[in-house]
Amino acid sequence: MAKGTIASFHNNCGELVSEGVTYNFHIDIVEGGVALNKEVEFELDNGGYVKIVYGQGANKSQPVKKKQESKSNTTKILLTEDK
């Protein structure tokens, strides 16, 4: 697991710097809390992209589950009045 420092964070996107390399991340992959200039641990996927960021208070034993939007199966019925 690599360590880095949060360099910026704005509109749910951030950058962290580790050993002179800057990585971009989205809030959806953050476990715990992040703040500017705070050190965090993170993991990279095989492509070199940030897979997960462990911030303050993170539970490192459980992987982050991606948030999925639920789609409901509702049918709209148009009620009309017979004349």
C-alpha cells in the first residue's frame, strides 16, 4: 500500500502526490475522510490508476463498494375521463 498527501480537492475530485507523482481520484473511491495536506494510504490498479484511498477513520479490512443508482420498475398510467 502506497502513501501520499492530498494536494487538492474540489467538486468531488482530488489529487494526491506520492514520491513526486500526482494521481487523480474521485470521492466515490475514498474510504474515510480526506483533507488538504493530510497523508493518506492508497492502492493502485494494474493500469496505474487509484483504486481506493484510505483517509482518516477508514476501515481497511473492507473494500469500498461502488455506489449504484437504483432504478425502480414503475409504470406510469395516464388516467383519462371518458365523455
